[in-house]
Amino acid sequence: EESNEKFWLFLETVQELAVYKQTESAYSYYNLILKKAGQFLDNLHINLLKFAFSIRAYSPTIQMFQQIAADEPPPDGCDAFVVIHKKHTCKINELKKLLKKATSRPRPYLFKGDHKFPTNKENLPVTILYAEIGTRAFSKFHKVLSEKAQNGKILYVLRHYIQ
């Protein structure tokens, strides 16, 4: 909530942290995330973040994203997937095909809690990534989608999702 730009900078630093999640304790992983967030926040904001985590302030938003993803529904066997104007895929090589006719399909509704990649244009095909932050699947999609968003080809939206 501090800044959309800081959120996306934070994401760049934690693209593939899930490897640590498998080898470290939950508490160590939590501290690693706070350390990474500390690169962009001062001590006061880190303490506010810890407080927000302790009261589970973001749980309703994450649960909402889980429910939206379940209603999409996700393609079978996908750790991460993309929805482009009602069309789904978990294959990066299908993005171009889905983007071609995206504007002929209705735009999805975007929520207040959605993380929109910073862009100057709003009237672009909306590409929503459902992925667990820090996983390889997230990292692969994020690299491609953030590049497309920077080039003004898509409006990239991230919704945290755990398969």
C-alpha cells in the first residue's frame, strides 16, 4: 500500500524465493521476506508490515483472489496461469495468440486490491497473472508480462494464487 512502484520493485527481488521456502523454516522464510521488503521500506513501515501480517490484514484479499481463480477455473496441472479477456493458458507460448483478439472480448473487472504494473496507458488488453509470488512459474510469466507491459502492449495485473 505504500507505493505501487515499490511493490513491483519488491517483486523483482523475490522472483524465485520459493526455493528457500522448501529448505528453511517458516519463520526464517518470513524474516527473509521482511529483509527483502526492508530494501524499500523504512523501519516504521517494516513494523507496520509486521503488524499487518500478525493481524492477517491481507488474508481477505488473498482469499478473494483464490476464489476468483477457482471460478475462472484454472487449467489442469498449472502452477500459474494467465487470463486474457476470458481466455486461459498456462503456456507462455500461447500468450501472443490470446492477445491477438483480446480486444474483441469483454474486459475483465479489476478490483481495488489488484496489483497493476505501472503503465501510462489504460486502454490495453488486460492480462491477469494468477501465481504464487517467488515460484519459478511466477518468475517465467513475470519476466514476459512485465516486458510486454513496459513496451505498452498489455495492462499486466497480478493476483496472488496458490495451486
